[in-house]
Amino acid sequence: MADLDHRRGRNLDRLLMASLATCDWVRKHHNVIITGPTGVGKSFVACALAHKACMEGFTVRYHRLHRLLEDLQLAHGDGRFLKLLKQLTRFHLLVLDDWGLSRINALHQRDLLELIDDRYQKGSIVVTSQMPVSVWHEGMEDPTLADAILDRLIHNAHHIALKGESMRQRLPKWQNLPEKTSVTEARQP
Ligand SMILES: Nc1ncnc2c1ncn2[C@@H]1O[C@H](COP(=O)(O)OP(=O)(O)OP(=O)(O)O)[C@@H](O)[C@H]1O
Ligand SMILES: [Mg+2]
């Protein structure tokens, strides 16, 4: 969290970040939603929060949402679904990066609801998205499932709405290589 650039115009609220840095939101099983245009620093902030949670002794898992939803679908086929779901529920904090990159179909919505419902008031979720929360509902195929998913996710969520130009443009090319971070993407066996 110490490396966070609080440059003006990016809407990274120091007070909110300081309060999130205490990890009380993880203790209370609250969620964090980070939105904003590409390159503005959503994944960076999500990983900073996850890293802080690790430092405080919480267990963390990072997934790109669409890869996780594909994994969960495959897991139905070979009988790993419940095991995988149980594994995901065990972590204090789950990071779901890149929500809404493509439309979420009803099959994926069912799995997402199971995942979010299992974690509801038992664990925290950080979601990042380029899309504002107001259009997440229409980015899902089944409106009833979308209601159930979003109600559980947004209830008790802190919202960081980042604004401004891509941070990638500020960095020399060699610094745009993938970051090394202590929170690595989990891959299913
Ligand atoms: N607050 C920050 N302080 C310092 N560096 C940052 C900060 N936010 C982002 N960066 C750097 O800017 C680059 C882009 O950030 P990041 O990948 O988090 O953007 P993003 O919003 O997740 O983009 P996308 O929507 O394309 O996934 C990265 O190299 C990251 O290290
Ligand atoms: Mg990102």
C-alpha cells in the first residue's frame, strides 16, 4: 500500500485507502469494488489491498473472473465443482479481477451465485471492473440471477471509482512488464 501513487485526478481517496489498510473490512466480511478505465490502476490497487491482507495474516486468492468461471464450468464435468467451491470459500479474501470484460451467461451466473452466496458474510471479495456498477446487471444474461448476485456483492461493499488516463502511458516500456507480486493467480489443477 505504501507504493500507491495518490496523484490528483485519479480519485484514489486517501482516507478510504487508509481505512481499508486497517483490514477491518476483511474482519467484517465486507467487499471492495474497484472501477475505472483501463490502465488506471484497478488491479494494482486490488493487489495492494490483497497484499496488506496477507501481511495481516489473512489468506487470499486471486483470479481473473472469466478464467475462474471457465474453470468452474469444467469442474462440473469432472466432478470437482463442489470441491473447488469449498476451496474458494476457505480464503478470507477472494480477488475477482476484470469483471464484465464479456457478457456473463446464465450457466456462469449460476456458478457465480453459488460462489458469492457461499462467501456472503463469511469472507470478503474484491472485484475490479472497467464497467461502472450501474451496467453490471445488463452485462448478465439472466436478470433474476443478476439481482441475486449483485444484491449479495454490493451490499456492504466499499467502492473505489478510479478516474483518469492510463498509468501505463506514464511508465517507460520496460516497466510495463507484468508485475511481480506476492499475490499470484491461482491455477486449478
Ligand atoms: N496507484 C498506483 N501507484 C503506482 N503505480 C501504479 C498505480 N496504479 C497503477 N500503477 C501501475 O500502472 C500500470 C497499470 O495498472 P493496472 O494494471 O492496475 O491497471 P488496470 O486498471 O487494472 O487496467 P486494466 O483495466 O487494463 O486491467 C501498472 O504497471 C501498475 O503497476
Ligand atoms: Mg487490471
